[in-house]
Amino acid sequence: MILACKEIQKTFGVNTVLDKITFHLEQKEKAAIVGVNGAGKTTLFKILTGEINADKGEIYLKKETSMGYLAQNQQINTETTILEEMMTVFEKIRCEEQNLREMENKMSSLKGKELSDYMEKYAQAQQKFEHSDNYGYESRIKGVLKGLGFLEEDYNTPICQLSGGQKTRVYLSKLLLSKPDILLLDEPTNHLDIASIQWLEDFLKGYSGTVLLISHDRYFLDKIVTKIIEVENKKSYVYEGNYTFYSKQKNINREIQQKAYDVQQKEIKRQQDVIKTLRAFNREKSIKRAESREKALQRMEKLEKPENLPAKMRLHLTPKVIGGNDVIKVENLKKAFDNDSPLFQNVSFEVKRGEKVAIIGANGVGKSTLFKILLGKVNQSEGEISIGTNVHIGYYDQEQQQLDETKTIFQEIADTYPTMDNGKIRNVLAAFVFTGDDIYKNISSLSGGEKGRVSLAKIMLSNANLIMLDEPTNHLDMYSKEILEDALNSYEGTVVYISHDRYFINRTAQRILELTPTGVNQYLGDYQYYLEKKEEMQQYEKQTETNQINITVTSEGKVDWIKQKQIQSEQRKTVAKINRVEQEIEQTEQKIKQLNVMLEEASSDFNKAQELFEQKIILEQSLEELYKKWEEMQ
């Protein structure tokens, strides 16, 4: 066991946020804390890190255990570049590396026994350095930065010039490189595209330490965690399994608890009625029997009534008008800003009535810009767009710019739908978990999740037959996501949405459009189907490379064998060169290892040791050049 919490309690004023929170984590275990927005998940993280103190309870942390914490929107504000900031993680290693270089320089001026003794010291220091795999830290830096979406040309960018999301990714990169014993990650996927999320999944699955996550990304949790810690109604409940297991088991457990409680309450009521009847007889024997039953009832272990689940929004989407079969048609769309290279081009696709279409793609490829073009908010550079007849659009903006920050929630709905009476407005807002004085909160004071619910309420009231959603699940809790999924699946209109939420895409999409700088790739199916097809394509490409298969078909349908053979010949030459370099690397590394052994044995022979040392220096320089050559050939 590396971490344990026992009956943690936290109160702010008169409001108890956490009560008797109890769980433990084993070494290398991957777990997640889940619960509705406001359940106290982030507060629990802050207690674990010592940022705030618990009012009651105990926290056990194994001795000499390091902990790394990524908060939501964690940022680094510094004048250093991205690469310089990553290098700070390896400051100790770089000092050790510099120390080795200084030792090498010093040895050149020593002689006799002094040199022999010093070389022995150097050999020990180098062996320790190599054993710790310290030579590969630069590669690790590049691997993490690339995995989290940074390009090599970004490495020298000052961090102070980055966006908030990019700064969070820099902090996450630095945290992963530092490799603490326990990783606490609060919504780590918030600023990542799908490719980066997939990379992070693989990284965390192979992580040697313990990982504790807060995340609304259900697909992400399914891939990584083996334990779910739910915080609900201030208490904790532990489930051994991934998110899907937890979701199913939670419903089963609640049904069992409710049924057991109802059965017991029915039995208590029956016994009370019998006791009442026996006493009504007013005879000695009947009174004794009544008293006996009362004592038995008192001894009965009463089951607690299952606590009510947190309030959930109610969403029903109904199109007012059924439009034509053709909803959206896009032909050869291109968007470029000023003299910059195109954001995207050659984009063509159609959307038919009743379809549920997901648009995916890397960050910055122009998905939101495409939406704004379709909505007429931004002009395209080239191409044609046609929206079908009788198409009424409801739009969900991930930035919530459709909401007026100066208004209250009530005013926002009332001004958008002026014919709606106050009672109906209150009922609608109650369906979206805004009750009492909550409806008079200013839009500007709302959380991202609350703003999301207001936007969804407006869409529901619009009775649109085409709903366009830009990252609708970003700020919603898991329960709200499930409600939105169910509403979209039962909706008879057309849905086009942008999302990186793979679980959401799996549950709602009938077709996927993958936006790229050069066009659109279409996949007829959900996210799992998309993954399978991508995997098939990758396997095919690998097979093609392995077999040197590259057949060019001429306009007449004949095979251009000459060109094929030329390409195959070049491929074979490249593969042969790479193999030769890899063999040279392996042989050089083996020679260096042999020299290290020989240096230890020759520590008393100055001339021999000096000769071996010089050979080793030459081999290490050669190895460095070979690695550079190998990287260039990839």
C-alpha cells in the first residue's frame, strides 16, 4: 500500500463537502475519482497534496514517496523556452554528465598511479550513470513533447507566449518526465486532441508508478483504470474495475439496496399492523404476544434508506419542422487566413436528414472554423455550401459566446423566448437543475458545466431540426453526458457535432468525418469502427513497406513495372543501410562494454589503461555519430 485515506472529512463554513472518505491505493495501481460537478473531487486532491487540510481523518503516505499534481488549467509562466523548461527536470543528470566530461579532461593531464586510481573512479561513475539509463533523457523529452502535440519547431518558443491550454500541456509534459511515485491528474485530457489522448493512455498504462485520475473522459478511464472511487452525497464508494464496470455495478447495487429497503419497510409495516391488532384484542395473551413482536422489531437491524441521487437535468429534443432529405452539402471548401497556407482545403461532404455525424481531427485543423463557415459567421476562401430547405439550426458553442454574460439565467431564456410565460421558464430551468434563487445567477458567474446546461436548454426550446454542437461534453459531468447521449439518440432531427470524447462518439455517431488539412476522410460507423479501419490501413502500409510493394497503375489500368522496380530498389537500399547502421551501433556498444571491463582489470597498468581509455573515447564519439545517422534515416 502506497496511499490510504481513512474517514476524511472537510467542511467549508456550514457546508460539509466530504464526509468519511475512505480508500487505499497499491503501488502501480491506476484508479479514478468520479462524481458529479461539485462533489468535492478536486477538494480531495488538494487534501492529498497538502494544499488544504482535512478537518478530520487520516492520510497514510508511504515513506519517501514523491507525488506530482496536475491541477485543472495548470500553467507555467516563465521566459524560458519549452525545451529549457523540460531540461530542468534532468538538472541532476546533466550535472552528472558534465562531471563525467570534466573527469575525462582531467585524466588527460594525469600520469602513473594517480591516473590509474582516477580512471577507476571514473569507470565507477560512468557505470552508475549508464545503469540509470541517463543517456536517453533527451530522447524522453522529445517523445513526451511529441506525444502531447508539440512540434519540434515549438521547442524554442518562450512559454510566456503560449496559450493557456498549451501551458497546461507543458506542465503535464514536465510532470510525466519527472516520474513521481504517485501521479495525481485532474482532467489531464482537457487540452488534448484524440491522438495526444491515445498517446497519454499508452504512457499511463505503462507507467511504473501509481496513478490517480479525475476525468470525465469515460473512454479514457476504461482504457487505464482498474479501480473507481466514487464521491456521492459527500461519501466514498469503491468499485474494483473500469468505468463501464462501475456504471453497471452502481445501478445494480442501487436496485438491490432499494429493493432490500422496500422489503424491510413492508415487513416493518406488517409487524406494526399485527401489533396494533393484538393490542386491540386487549387480552393478556394477545398483549404479551404484541410485546414480544415489539421487542423483535426493536432488535431488527434497520437498513438505511438509499440516499437520493444528485439532481439530474432532463433533456428532450424535438424538431418543430421536418425538413428535406438534403441538409448540408459542401463542395471543395477551402479556408485560408490572409497569405497563410490553407487551414484546410478540398473539403467535400454531405449530410442527410436524421443522420448523426461526428467531426474529428487534430487540434488546430479548423473544425470550429468549419462550423462557423457552415453557420455563415465566417466566409470561406473557396468552395460552395448549401443548406437544405426548411432547415432550422440550433448551435452549441464550446466557448459559450452565444450567452450574454451581463444577463441572469432567467433573463437569458426570457429574452430569447419572449412569448414564454414565467412559470414555463421556471419549469424548463428546473429540468436543467436551476431551482430557487439559482435562476437569478449572472451568466458571468457560472461554471463551464452550468453554462453548458443553459445552452442546452436554449437548444431544446428552439425545436431545431439540425443541431450543431461544438465540444458539447467538455464541461458536463458524466451523468449529464449520458442524458445528452440518450436525448440525441432519440432525436428525430439531424445532428452534426465536433468532439474528442470517444465514449460519446461511440454512443451517438453513425458516421465520422475526419478533417485534415487536405480534405475529409469518411467512416461509416462509430468510433470503434473508425479505429478498426485506421488500424487496417496502418497494417496495410506496414505490410506494403515490408514487402516493398508499391504498384502504380497507369491511366490505361496497366502496371508500371519499371517504376515499381525502381521504387523497390530504393526501398531495399534504404532498409539495407538502416540495418547496417543498427549493426554498427550494436557492435560499437558491445566494444564499449568490453573496454569498460578491460579498464577495470587494467587499473594497475598505466600504459594499458591509457590506451584503452583513448580507444573508448573514440568509440563513444563514433557511437554518437551513428545515432545521429540512424535518426536521419528514419
